[in-house]
Amino acid sequence: MIKEAILELKDLSHVYVNDAGAALAVDHINLVVHKGEFISLVGPSGCGKTTILNIIAGLIQPTHGELRVMGEKINSPTPKLGYMQQQDYLFPWLSIQKNAMLGLHIRNQRSKLQAERTNQLLLELGLEDTSHKYPHQLSGGMRQRVALARTLITDPEILLLDEPFSALDLHIKMQLEELVQSTLDRMGKTAVLVTHDLAEAVAISDRIIVLGRNPGHIRKIVTIPRDLRSVGPIEARKHPKYQSYFEEIWNELEEEMERGGNE
């Protein structure tokens, strides 16, 4: 069965220009992401991971090439894309429910029904009895759950995740990996994750895009087998195939560092 392409990066290149001159950040990026896939971008610092994510988000216009979401060429931010970052960016003066509904408020879509949907989503994300609390009353892990709820409540087709777990303790981080994977699977969402954590990438992804640098380019695409992907991120780390995929990606990045030298 042919999978539906939901996200297409076609020959994307981007040049940053400043007073010091011009620098080619990413060069000729070609990638097709299918509906329901979980894709991770990994690579050394300076390989353009965040640049690619910002191009997908419509925050940066590529110097060359094009981006398509569900077949439509994208030149600016679109409701089809949701963006979750490392910082939760919750407003301290708003309740948890109002923080979670912020995107709906911006789009003038708040209603009693949407408030009920938000409370239900908070419940599903393990945030029962928090609607009327404030961010300072929650732990870092719970605040990130609110940020996830805020991203999901507007029903985007694709979630862009910029290292959303990196500031958390390992135990909480792995719990959130489980929660995100199971929630996105249940809702049929597509995700693109930027991460420095290879263990996380192998445990949670369908495919891993290994990037090289100077300029940023796709060095290798690693497909995670179905039997490894079918278990949750915590169990995946114990799977017999897990270590071999981790080492494959590690070795690929080691070769990239040796080729380019340390910065």
C-alpha cells in the first residue's frame, strides 16, 4: 500500500546573510514524510537541524527549493503545523486551562465545547485536576504536558518538536516520550523531532535523518524496523535490535565529526 505523503521538502537550501558575509546553512535537502510517521533529525551542532525545522514551520523562507504540506506549497506559518519547543512558554498569569486554549483564543475559536475538549485532553495527558491551577504550581514535566496539550488542541496535522524533553530529568523525559508517542499514535498525527539524544531518536522514531554539516545535508536515512517501533520508548531501549541501530547512527556521526573536524 502506498503511504500518503503529508510533508515534502524539495531541494531546500538556505543561506544566512549578515555583516560577516553569507553562509550556506543547509544544502539540497530532499525528504518525504508520510502521514502518521515519526521522524527524527539528528546530527552535530551546526548541521542545520533547527533551520530545517524552522523552514518547515514557515518561520524561515528557504533561499531555494520548496516545502509542501498535504500537497500545498507553504510560504508562511499554517494551522496544519504545531510547534512545541524546549521551553514551555506558559503565561504565569493564566490558568492551565487558559494556557492550553491559547491557540484557540488566538484563532477566535474558544467556546464552552472547546473548553470541555481541552479539559478532556488535559485528563488524557495525565493533568487531571489542574485546569484551574497556574504554571508555578506544576513540575517541569507537567508544564511540558500542558505545552503538548496547547499544541494538540488546535488539531494540527504535523507536530514539530524542537528538543521538548531535553531539560527534564531522565525518568520524566522517558515518561514523556511514552506519552507523546502513544498520544500521537492514537490521534494519527505526524511528527518531526529535532534531538541531540540518539537514544531517544532510536527509541521513538520510525525513521532517523542523520545530517552532516558544512553545509547541512542529509548524510543517511535509517529506518527503524516495525518490531522495534511497535513497543514503547522505554521497552525499545531493552529490545535486542536497539543497540545495533544506536551504534549505526553513532558511528555515522563519528565519521562525520572526523571528516569535518571539531568546531
